[in-house]
Amino acid sequence: MTTAAMAGMREDVWRDLVDLARDGGLVALTGAGLSTESGIPDYRGPDGRRRNQPMTVSDLLATPQARQRYWARSYVGWPRFAAAAPNAGHRAVAALQRQGAVTCIITQNVDGLQQQAGGRDVVELHGNLDTVVCMNCGERYERASVDEWMAEANPDFDRSVEGPLRPDGDVLLSDDLVAQFRPARCIICGSDKLKPDVVMFGESVAKPLVEQCFSAVEASRGLLVLGSSLAVMSGYRFVRRAARVGLPVAVITHGWTRGEAETSLKIDAPLGATLTRLVAELGGGPAR
């Protein structure tokens, strides 16, 4: 960990975190902040304010033009998003799981990087961008296949557009460029109502999945929140449940979090370096 990061961390808080992890049996709840070191930006700044306005599911399904805009932007951003690799934070969470410090991993991320880093039995709360679903007939496809269809339908489309990658894996495009794009269609029913198989803004996480996560939290020794502002209820509800049943809640993230009232300890520091140090301090692993 850098000297600057260490200087801003109280040693007693760090020792409390190490002791909590050494006891083992924690549920890890990971958010967008864990993937920023892989080049995937998060939705909010350190002050908790949203920096990007994502398309809602109602917007996506409202008109063919909205779907054209979504898929054109996503088509340009997908190669960069798909090329992202796990970072030190992802690898450290997988190591904590192998050590027994962490049992269940619940992720709010849709990038699959925690699984690529070796995480086991990861619960994807919001789904994964590597799958596409037809909202008309329910058929599902691998994103790689849909990407091939879009490439075939748009042989002259300029996919090398410069611009920052956004949290949903898309890139902002001009209206003129969007107008040139031909979206893919479902090969079963012919509908253009394709959406990424993720929980978009305006949708709710499936109740059985929420109950599965509640059960995991209640069966744990505590909750470890990594890289999440907890601004949306889909993750914050697990912090509330942990606090309600008397479990400690440890948070490692940058800046503001919604769960300050329920937090037992908080460390504002880089995820990769902090978690790597935690793995090293546990050494042979936590008590079983």
C-alpha cells in the first residue's frame, strides 16, 4: 500500500479489519469500485453523485430508436469492456475466499471479473453483460454471438470511435453515427427487443436471488463491503439486514457511502493495495 494511503488509515481500524477477517466466515459484497482498477469506470464519484446517466429498461423498450442508440454505443464499447482483466483487488478477494476469510461473494458488477480471478460460487446480483435476452420471446444468447451478428449487419460502421468507456460498457456516439447503425434481431422471433441480461435501472433483482443473499448474510460472521457506495437499495439492503441481526459491517471504498450508520468500520483506500495487504497479513489463513 502506498505511503499516502497508509497515512490516512488509523492503525486501530486496520487491526480491527484484520481480526474480523481472521475470524473468517464473511460475506463479501462487491461493487463497481472493485473494477475501476481494471479500467471499467464506476457510476459515482467520491461524493456519491452519479457521473453517468444510464439508460433505463423502460427507455430501452420504448422505441426502436432507443434500442438502436443503446446497441450502437454498446457495439463500440464492447471490445474494450470484454478485454478488461481482473486486477489485484479481484485476485485478493479470491485469495480471501481460499483462506476462509470470505465464504460467499455477492457482486453488483456485471463484468464477470471476479469469476475470472478465481472466485467461486459468485452470486451475480445484477446479471452479466456476456448474455443477451430477447424481451419478446425470452430466448438468450451469448453476447459474443450477438456481436458477430452486429458486425455482419454493419460492415462499414466505424467501431474505432474514440471516447471514454462508460460503466455499462458503452461509448457516447454522435446522433449521425447512431443513425447508421443496424441493431441485431432475435433469430427465433425476429424482434429487435434485445437487452443485456442484466438488471438495468428501473428493474428489480429477482426475489429468490435476494432471499438467497439474505440467507447467506444471516449465516455469516459479518459483511465485507468492497468498492460500493451502497447508493442503490439492491446492495444497501444487505447492509441493513446484517446490522439488524447484529453482524459487523466493514467497508473498504473511496468516499461517501450510504451505509455510514450501519458500518462498524470503514477504510477509505485503494481496493487492490488494501486487499492485497489484508491477504498477506492473514498469512496461513483465518481460524476455521
